Amino acid sequence: MDVLLKQFGEQSVVGFFLVLARVSPLFVLAPLFSSRLVPARVRGIVAVALAVGLSPVLVRGHHLPTAPVELAWLAGKELLIGLAFAFVIGAVFTAVAVAGSFLDTMIGFSYGSLVDPLTGTSSSVLQQAYSLVSILVFIAIGGDAWVVKGLARTYDLVPLDRMPDLGALVGGVDVAFVSIFASAIQVAGPVVLALALTDAAFGLVSRVVPQLNVFGVGFPAKVTVGLLLIGVSLPFVAGWLADGVQGSISDALRALKVA
């Protein structure tokens, strides 16, 4: 540590670690950045590279404390800001995954995840499909660049040597958490409504023709209707997701205010 301080300067080293504390939560909670398909070592290297690129610009014009107590306080503050920013963005993708789990339950695919004799593990088909589609849309619209630009923008709102308004920060996270269920209903709503009407129709048929095996006929019909409507609605889900990513970044930035 002493060698680093002598070689790069005290303020540069302190600034690097503070920036790294705000950047790191992206690789834990944010979509794509936190993907388990990317090795943890690679994610760590990218996080360090982002901190190296941002810290010289962000440290300029600020005098950062170097006392251990004050430095620990600032590092905790930076970590909190990074966690809040990443969580608000990740909430949009969590909503898409929840929408997929709704449809798995409505269509009946969730039953297969409970009694799968081949893998012995629980795997929700549509939830995984919706999650993969959301990541593909995120890459296609350049969402990773939006996230990095949004993260850089947070330093204009809350510099390294300033404290955020904790009330506004917690309020923004709370709003993002509460909106997950409502957003999932928006994504899955049309398909859920169509499947509910299909169930109601087969319920009427079972009353009129009680000898008909409704389960044997209704299950393939629900799968057909569900998959057909999912294929039709996915382009609209992609548009909703693109707007949602932009909106989540704006919401995260609005939640950051200097105390």
C-alpha cells in the first residue's frame, strides 16, 4: 500500500478504491454485468478497468480524506450508492423473469419443473426464456453503454467527497422494489388474460359435456394459446423493456441527491 501511495499519489489511490466501491455492485446486481455465464475473474477485471478509467477524472478537483475512519465511511457510502443504482436497474429484469414465472404457472409448465425425473432440478421454462430475451434486448439496444454512462452521471449528482440524501435513496429503492410485481403484470397481462378466458371456456364446456376429459383436451389447448400469444407479444415486451431500462436509469439518478 505504501508503495502504491508513493508511486501513484495518495489522492489517486484513495480515489481509485472509492470509485471501485461504487462500480463493483454493478457486477453483483445489474443485468448482463452480473451474469453467471461470465467468470468472476473476468467481471473483477472489468470492474477494475472501469475504476481505473474513471478515477483520474473524478478525483480531479476534490480533496479526499485519508484517515482510516473517514475513508471507511466514504467507501461504505460509495458501496451504498452503487448497490442502489444497480438494484433499480436490475428490478426491471426481475419483473420480466417474474412475468415468465406467472405464465409458467398459468400454462402448466411449472408442474414440469417440480416433477422432472431427468434432471432432478427445478427449471422454469418460460422464466428462463423471458430472462434470455431480456438480456438479448439489453445487448441489442446498447444497454451496457447506458448503464456505464448512468453510473458516470451519478458522480455529477453525488461526488466522491459528498454524502447522498439517504431518505431519497431508500425511497427510490423502495419504489423500484414495489414496482416489480406491477411491471410483471404489465408484461404478462395480455397472455394471462387470454389463458384465464381459455380456462373459463373449458369450464363451461365441462358443465355442458361432463363426460369430456377437460384436462386432456384443455392442457394442449392452453399450451397452444399461451405459446401463440407469447410469440405475438414478445416484440411488444422488447419495446417495453427498452423503455424500462431508460426509465430505470433515470429513476436511479433521480433518487441520488446530495444531502
